Amino acid sequence: MGTARIALLCCLNSKIWSLNYPAASLRHLSMHQKRNPTPALLRWALVFAVAMPWLEAAAQEPPAPLEQSTLKPATSPKALFESDAALIKFNLVTLMRTLRDSRHEGWVLAAYPDPKTSRPLIGAGFSLDVEARAHPQSDPLNPSEFIEPSSAQLWQAAGLDPARLERILEQFDNNLKKWNKKTYRKKIKANRLPPDVTDSEAMELLHVSALQAINNARAYCRQFDQLSAAQQMALTQLVYQMGVNLEEFAQFLGLLNNSGPVLQNASLSNQTDSSQTEHWKAVQQSLIESQWARRYSTRAIAVIAMFDPNYAENPKAAEKQVQAVLRPPKKRQRKKTRVETAQASNPKSNTGKTAH
């Protein structure tokens, strides 16, 4: 299964985005198409970035006899784009459903401000104004490359009109100037803003973002394909939420890649292997001690528990174990106002007042 390596010129920052494509798929491309990737071509980019490890492994195996082959060629790039679920152990639909849950990203069809940065999000936390960036692979033992396209490129890969994205961003900026972040989010929670995208369009954005997260999860973990389904999904969720900021979790990534063996189908392995058990406990503990886990405790409990090799046997038990050791964030004490203080020091001040 021969492959040819080409460079797609990303429109922003003049970065060169190198991706693998089957040679046959390139014969019909003009020079203009190679230099100016279309939304369909961007879809191919995400698919092959996720698919390449599987394709290269398949190339090492002798082809099956023609009469025994049940594989059929994809009828369109869209069809191949939707076949990526076969390349991972977990169910992609389950991941997307989880990300839509209010305990994780939530689901909002109007642009809304990020609670921390105030930058625009939509759907299941899809960032609307991220620039394309370089993200070099620092692990010499990991052949997978990171993909960090811009929001506009992912928007087009989802089949949406770029001009429409510009209008949404302009309206968002105008709204943010009129309201503060707190008022904006109150309006979103009360469903007082018209939707900027349809439910199906938001699903397409979530789909391409999930594919990108899968690719980058593999780039973060050199043994991603040997992780259990739950562990793959947990790492993909971390990448989806944090993006390039996951690089700051040096201890977690170091343990994930270097400390102890990572066994094939870890959830089904011999659990009497103490080194295997201790390895994953250390991986979990590195996340439990993070500020991320304390700030997003509900979400963190669900994600960290999935790194437990026994998770598939009893997810609830795995979550309870994490919950038992995860310290919740400290609650801030509300300061008493001057009026409350004055009333407390002079209880007679309420004399003669009647309740209404």
C-alpha cells in the first residue's frame, strides 16, 4: 500500500502542514488544489493523520486473496471520513456523547465566552478563533505528528461556510462589548440568544475536533494503540479539553510513556501483576494532584477513573476510588457586607420592622 508524502500549505502563519496521503488520491489534484486545500482536502488530512498508523501496519501484512477480501473502496472522502471509528478501540459516538454532556463540555448552539479566557466557543466547546500553530513532536520515540489547524480550517473541514464564521465572530465581539462575560453566560443558560449553528452543524464541528484529538492523543502517547479502550478515550478527552496545554503535564506524560509496561488490552490483563497496577496508580495520581483535577473535579473523576486497568469491569467502583482521594477546591468564604456587620453589632436596629 504505497504512500506519497506531500506538504499542504496552511493558510495562516505560513506553516507547512505535512501529512501522508495515498498516492492514488493525489493524481487528480492540480497544483492550485495542493497549495490551497479545500474543505474536502482538509477532511482527508484529518482522516489520514488518524489512519496512518493503521495503514502502515496493514502495509506490513500480505494482501488477502481477492476472493476473500470483503473491503470495499470508499465512495467519497466523506465516507472515508466517517470510517475512522474502526481505527480506535473506543466508540467515537460514545466519546462525542460524553463531550456533549453538561458535566464535560456541554452543548450550546450559540457562540458563548469561555469561562476562563472569554474567547468564543460553540457546540461542545469548539473554539472559534484559534490560530494554526506549530506543535513539534519532542519525543524521538514517537513517530506520530501533532496537527494544530486553525478554527477556520476545522470549520471548513466540517463543510461550513468561512464567511459565516466571520459573521458569528463579529456578532460575538459586539455582544461581548455590550455585556460582561457573566451577563453573556446568563443569557446563554436562559436560552435567550438565537442559535448560530444547527444541531447537525455543531455535530460536524464536534466530529472533526474529536478526530484531531484522537490524532494528537496518539502523538502524546507512543503506545496509544496498546492502551485499553477506556484509557484511549480518557487521553483523547484530556487532549480535547486542554489542547497544547497538555504539554504542561510533564509528570503525567512522562509516566504515561516511560514508567512501567503498558500491556495489550490492559483492562483484561492479569491484575496480580503489581508493576502494572502500580504504574497506572502513579499515572492517575499525577492527574489527581493537578490544579485541573481540583478545578474540574466532577469531570476529572470521570476521566481519571478511566485509566484504571479494571475500569471496564466496574466503572462506578473506579470512579469512587478516585473521588475518595481527590480533594475538592477550597470554598471561598463570602465576606460580610458593612450593613450585615452593623446589624450584627446592633441587634436593636431591627426593632419595629415588620416582615413582608
